[in-house]
Amino acid sequence: MDAGSAYERLMGVLDAGGARYRVIDHDPEGRTDEVSALRGHDPACAAKCLVVMVKLDKRTSRYYLAVVPGDARVDLQALKALAGGTYAAFASTDKAETLAGSASGTILPFSFHPDLTLIADPALLKHPELYFNAARLDRSLALSTEDYQRLAEPALHPITA
């Protein structure tokens, strides 16, 4: 896992797509409520990113990058139902970091892995900007929500508890 490459890939996508964003350097922090305070915004404006494993049957699992507002929780049952699965749980840290390409607490609201399906809760889109750690604990981005939706192309489904 090379978080530097995840950061470089993200910046390449944003710059190539003409995204409107600001870089925010801050003390290293991965917890949504704490880093939101460092960045100076309401936690509801943060994009909390969690990798969820859904078992479709005894042998088949799919992984989802669930992106929800920073003050919300992921509804595992909603994701399980959406995927038509039999079981849903947060992926192991190792699996999440491998699929996301960065460490826990720095996972981007973009999927660059073919086995990681991006799903965002529509509530995430009600603020003009989204804030998230940029594949590192000491740097965040404030990204235009409109540009996020256009460039990341998340599937939109209610997935907050």
C-alpha cells in the first residue's frame, strides 16, 4: 500500500477534471470529529469513508466503499439489502487499506480499485463542499461537492443508520 500513489492519483483526477478544491494542512488526525475541528467545519460536512464487506453467498463477497456524512453512521443492513447479501460487516483493516490504497483514517471518497464499489449517501451532497483526509493524516481537501459527484461518480443510496 503506497498512500503517496493514492494521493497522487487523486490529485491527478481532480486537476485533470478541473475540480475546485483547497488543500488544508493540519496536525495528523484520522478521527472524523477531531479532524473536522482542526479543519474548522461541522462534522456533517466531512466525508466519512468506510470499507464494508457484504457476503452474497458462502463463497462470494463484495466490497463497498461507503461514504457518509461525518456525523452519521453507516447502516450495514441497508448495504446488505442493497447488495442482495446475506451478511455485512466492516472489512478488516488490512483488506480495507489494500482496496482503498491508503491507511485507515485516510481513506478517500474515491475508488481506484475494481473490487471496491463506491456508494455515497445522498445526505453527503447537501453541503457545498466536502472535507476529507487526502490519503494522509496531515493533509485534507475541501472539494466542491458538485465536482466530487461529477468526478467520483458514486452510486447514491441511503446508507446511514
